[in-house]
Amino acid sequence: RSSPLTIVIPGPPFNIAANDIASGTIAVEWQRSPGDTLTDTLFAIDKQKGTINSVPIAYPDTTGTIFSLVAGDSIGISLHSFTGTSDTLWWMTAERFYGIHLHVYTDMTGDTNKLQFPGSTSPDLVLDTNSLSGDSIELSSAALINAGWDSTLLNPAAPNILGGLANNFRTMNYSLDLAGAASLYYQIPPDSAYDTLGSPIVVCQTPSKHLVLVEIIPDPANGNRLFSFGPNGKYITVNLSFQTIASQPYAGRGRPKQPVKNPKIIVIPSHENILRKASSKIGTLRK
């Protein structure tokens, strides 16, 4: 007596996430379909140059890194398994800058008190005291301090991300966030416990249409508030992701969220069932 034979065919990889580690490097994460236990291959296609990078990723790993990419080129990222190919995620590299201390502009005596992004001819952002409350501070467009400085715009709807830029997973690029970058300031929240709430990620757009992500890092020494106290007054600590190509909504990570790619299940009947069905058909024909 034989039993039915069940064959499980895994779906393709899904939920690709791209992290621009540096101007020439992108790290990638994805999910495997249940039953995908063989090597996946990570592909990166440079749209402008037509070059292809491929990296084999052995089971059970779901992370890989692509090197030697060209800043400003569109990179099509996909995963290939033995049963299929994922959707393609288009992304770009971006520059990263870490651990910058930005002091309140009026308190500055020898410390950094303004941010000037690559390629800018004047400051872009400053840390300023709130005009209505001297105790609060805000990340402001530099044009509010000096009309001759850059009028960089900020999106005040900054999401809190645990882990900051390193964990800033996205369902799409930053086009909608840039459309919301219409404010000249972002109010720094005064409350604490941002170690559990996560770091705010402020989306900014320079006058020359460069996308900038500003991560404001909580200070454990100050109750995990988003500001610190130093010899020269209040300051914030920030990490930056800067898109070197104008009018390109790519920085941080991107993830096209998709449902689980469930495997296909094929059931082959037992020999006994096959013979029974065949006998039934023969009996019908004789009648």
C-alpha cells in the first residue's frame, strides 16, 4: 500500500531591503520562502553602465553586500533562488556621516554650530532656540539665521526608528517625504526615553534638490533625551545620509513590502488511488 507523494516547491525570495553603507557599497537583506534551503544569488545591475555584480549566498543566510558600485548610478537589486526570481528593487548609494555634534548657534564658542552639506556654498542647517520658548530648541534652516544662507527645507513629520538610519526600512523611496519637506524647522521634543521610542529621522531637501536624512541620536547621559549639555551649552548628536545626486529620492534603506511567498504544494496520488480511478473509468465505458 503506497502513500500520496507531496512535493513542496518554494516561492522566490521577497521583501528586499537595501542599505547604502557608503558611496560604493550597498548591503542587502531579504526573506526566503519556506522550503528555500539552497543557495540564493544576489544580483545588482548598474542601469547606466549595464554591468552586473552577482554574489552567491549560502543557506540559511539572508544578507549580502555589493561592493564597487558607482555613486549616482541606479542599481537594480534582485535575488534569484532555484525556483524563481524576486521583484527588482531600484536604489542608489549615498554618503554617510556619523557622530556630528551640532551646538545651539548662539552658544557656540569654538564648536560646530552649523551644518554645511557637500557641494553647498553656505550653511544648510543650524540648531536654534525656539522663538516662543527659550528653553526648547529646533533644527532650523540656516536661512532663518542668515538670509544669505541656504534655505534648506525640513519635513516635520519625522518618524522614530529604533536603531536610527541603520534600521530605517522603507516601503518606497522618499518622494512623498520630500513633498512634505516644506517647513523651515523641526522642533526637538523635550521628553525622554528615546532609547525605546527610537531616533527621529528628519527628511530634508537642499535648495539644489539633494535629499538629506538627519538622525537625531538620544543621549543616555541625559535620560535618553534628544539633546545633551556641554561646556558651551546644549547640543544634539546627528548621523547624516546625503544623496550626492540632485533630484534623486534615494537614501537609507528601501523595502518593497510583500506578502510571504508561500511554496507550491503538489500532491501526487498513491498507486492504489490511481488504479481505483482507472478501474472506475473502465467500468463506466463498459456500461
